[in-house]
Amino acid sequence: MCCQLRCGYGPRPSRTRETGFRTEQYAVLYVERGNGVYRDVEVGERRFAAGWIVQRFPGRPHSLRYDADAWMGYVAVPAGVFDALCAVHAVRDAEPAFAIGPAPDLMRRLGGLVEELGTCAERELPQALVQLQAWITDVHRRRCGQETLAMERACDLLSHGVAPQRVAVAVDMGYHAFRKQFRRYAGVPPQAYAIRRRIERAMALLENGDRTLASIADELGYSDGFALSAQFKRVVGVSPQRFRERGR
């Protein structure tokens, strides 16, 4: 097991490239300084910077490019540990690079792990594995906190008419991963959420005042009153006129 448990830290000079890298382990890299680009055929390119995590998934070829001098810490465990962590949802493999923000405590803990792993006897390796797993799961707990903030921001942007693709960019996510995460958070896809919020605004405007359907449609970004009426009926089950009449 010893050769499959690794951790450490060190520099990555600017313009360093790791092309076609493949490992049978699961590795988590914390970028304390610097920035660069992760790339693989499944997700394309993902930029990373200080305060970001980069994941190396078992058996997945990928490349890393460092655009500025970097300092990174890492933990690597066997692929079987990765599978077990995924099974209990402690780790998610949708996004290879994500932000957790400044985390000096992670690097301090990593220093202790490096020392411990370097001196532990064979019989002590299971306990060392527990410590490495705890470091990894802590990283992902912090990710969940960042994800909640990102999804709250996404909800606000969608509610103000920003297109889902642009929202994904605003929260630093690939669109496929954003759609998957947003649905898990909100219970519906981003587009459905945006439509529902727009219709809720239409309902409020219909209930309060005598504005024409055309003026409400114009305010909410519909091409005309007919487009608003059609979508309103699909979502609410009755026409805007019928909805207004029932509220009086």
C-alpha cells in the first residue's frame, strides 16, 4: 500500500507542461500560488488559479499547463479508495478543477501528513490512509460550501433573465457540469427555473394592477403578449386573462 499512498508539495515553474499524463491513482492537487490550464477529452479545458483544486482521475489521460510559477500540494490514494469515496458521495468526479478559496490550514495539515507518511511503519499505513482520506473529504466539504454560494448566485442571475450558458460562465463552470449541479440544487434544470421565475413575475404583475398583457410581456422580455400567454398557460394551466379574473 505504501507506494500507492503519496503526498507532498512543491513548485511548478511557469510554462511547465504535463502532456498526456495518466495515473492509476486518484490525486487531489491544491494550488496555493500560480495558475494554468487543465485539459482532457471529456471536459475540454478548465482554467485554475490560486485557491483551486485540480483532480487527477484514475485512468483518465489529461494535460496540465502552468502559465505562472505555481506552488502546489497534493494527496494521492489508490483508485479503490476513489471508488469508495464516490459511492458515499464524499467525492464527485464531474468537474476536474474547482475553487475552494484560500486554505492555509490545508497546507499546514499536508506538511504534517508528509512527515507522518515518510516515517510510518507498514503496520501504521491504514491510519495514514485514514488521514489522507480525511484531507480529501475536507477539500470536498469546502467545495460544497462554495457550490452553495455559486448556485445562489446562479438563481439570482437566472431570475434576472441571464441566459443559462452565460450563468455557467459567471460561476466558473462548464455548462454540462453547471446543468447537472443546478438540477441537484434546485430540483429543475436552469432553463425551467428561469421560465418559472419569469412566470411568477408575470403572475404578480397580473394580480397587482390593470396593465395590459402586451406591456407585461415587453417588461419580461417576451416577443409579444401571445408568446407570454402561451408559456403562461403551459406553466400555470390557465390563460393570463383567466388567472387575473380568478384573482378578483
